[in-house]
Amino acid sequence: MSSQNIYILGIESSCDDTAASVMLNGKILSNVVASQKIHIEYGGVVPELASRAHQQNIVPVVDQALKKANIDKSQLSAIAFTRGPGLMGSLLVGTSFAKSLAYGLGIPLIDVNHMSAHILAHFIDEEGFNKPPFPFLAMTISGGHTQIVKVNHYFDMEVIGETIDDAVGEAFDKSGKILGLGYPAGPEIDKRAQIGNPKAFKFTKPKVDGLNFSFSGLKTAILYFIQKETKENPNFIEDNLNDICASIQYTIIGILIDKLKIASKQTGIKHIAIGGGVSANSGIRKALKDGEAKFGWTTYVPKFEFTTDNAAMIAIVGYLKYLEGDFAEQNVIASARLKI
Ligand code: KG4
Ligand code: ZN
């Protein structure tokens, strides 16, 4: 490792959060996120509105990240940005901004894959949080992604399972919409699930081969179930909301844990890390902890601020790539479907 001080500015703009973070030698100095509230009234992210909001937010967010880190932009060693995957219009804002700033400052530019970053967030130096040893399994679960990745090394990863339709966060959010909950519904379903009966209602798990996931059938099953029940009792949702939430969450967690069990068995890997907004879920955290006793797993859950979309995870990848001298050219372009 180098003895010089390496300051990385990370920029994330792949979906509906404009974020910037400054890192010094793997440690976070600032981590600023502007979450776009504009999408709430639409019940989901509207891409065109997202890119416009990124344009408004990016300068103040970067400025704040530098101020909070107490450094001047002239001290930066490199700029890391999310190249993809994500919404094209949103990615373009962060990419263009990062390119111009790096060019203006005459410092290296580092392109980052958002999905790898969710995983490598586990390598941010943070007291009380252990870093997983290689190889480990990473499950990224959020509103936009659901993947199981075999991580051999920082930049040697294999996607061994992923969703064939909705992401797991969408399963929470779309179920919540059916129940009349606000967006995003995951946190409220979680809260209600903690005081409901998870076995009150049974939803069948999808049958998907191997390590892939499917969540769109569950959403349809919940819709038909609610339509049928409310025909008989118009107050069915109100009367049973906590139990319905607990039963939905129980089903979703069952699907995730079943696949993790298969992945762990197939690969012989027992170190399991999670990331993405859904890893805030109390049920998945408990199920993972239970897996430690039941299956001999060692599990890793990052600090909450590094698990939802953030720029600290972009900065840590920037730092790791900086150490390897792996820089991007000025003609690098954003890529909406970038693969790990
Ligand atoms: O990582 P994230 O902030 O953004 C991306 O989608 O990339 O994840 C947001 C997703 C939403 O679908 C939200 O409903 C879900 O994470 N979520 C939760 C919880 N907190 C956030 N889902 C279940 N339980 C939670 N406690
Ligand atoms: Zn994400």
C-alpha cells in the first residue's frame, strides 16, 4: 500500500439519489446523499425527472462533500463515478460532471460499476464492521437489483444468480402499493411485519431453477388474494394489515434464504455478505444471523448508510482501482446495462 495520502471523490447518480463522498486512504471523510422526493407522488422513479433533479443537485452535493471533508478540490487524487448500470439520463449527469472535473483538475478519472460497488462497500474502513475474506458470497438486494455474486477478489466476481423479472425491493414496493401503502413500502411492511403473524396467510414461492429469482408471480398472487378477500370483507386490508405484511415479508425472506442456502452448498462458501436497501430489513437480518447457528455461516451486513445507494461505495472502488493504477480515459461513456 502507498504511504501517500490518497483522496478520492466518489460520485453516484445511477438512479434517484445524487451522492458524493470524499475518502482518504479507504476511510470516509464525508458521505452526502440528496434523495429525490419528487418520485414519491408517482409511486416509483420517473427517469426524466430523476435526471433533471441530478442536474440541480450535483454541484451542491459535491460542494458539500468537499466542505464536510474539510478539503479543497485541488487536494483530490482522483475522481470515481458510477458508469452503470442504471438509468441512462441519470448516469449521464454524473459521468459528464466527473469527466469535466477530472479534466479541469488534471487528475485521473475512475469508472465504477454500481453493482460491484454495492459489494465492495464492505471494504470501507469502519470501526465495528469486519471485512469478508475471499472468496465470499454477496447478495445485493434493492429496489433495482437482486443478485448473488461469487466474489473471488475485488475485481474478480461472478454473478451466479439474479432476478429474471422484478427486483426484491420492487416486490416489497408493489405489494405495498396493492395494500395502499406509500412509496417506498419496504420500511413500512418491515415495521408492520414485526407485530404481525408471518404464518397468517400463505403465499406460494415461485419455482425458478438454479440460483435465479422471480418476484413478479408473488406480486400477482398477492393482488388476486387481496381482490378475493376484499370482495368478501371490504375492510379485509385494514383488519389484517400487520398479518398480511408479516406473511409477505416471511415469503420474500424465505425465497432469498432458500437461494443463499443452495449457493452456499454449491460453492462450499460460508462467508455471506449482503448489500442494497433491502438489507435494512429486520427479517432478513435476523434470518442471516440464524443462518450462522443453523448452517455455520459468517455473515456481513454493512453500515446502513453504505448499503442504500451512496457515493462512499463508489469512492472505495475508486480507491482500490487507484492503487492498481486502473484509470478510465476521457472518452469513457455511461452504460445503462453495464455487467459485473
Ligand atoms: O438501495 P436502495 O436505497 O435503492 C435502490 O433501489 O437501488 O433500495 C431501495 C429499496 C426500496 O425498494 C425499499 O422499499 C427497500 O429498498 N427497503 C426495504 C427496507 N428499507 C428499504 N425493504 C424492506 N425492508 C426494509 N426495511
Ligand atoms: Zn443500488
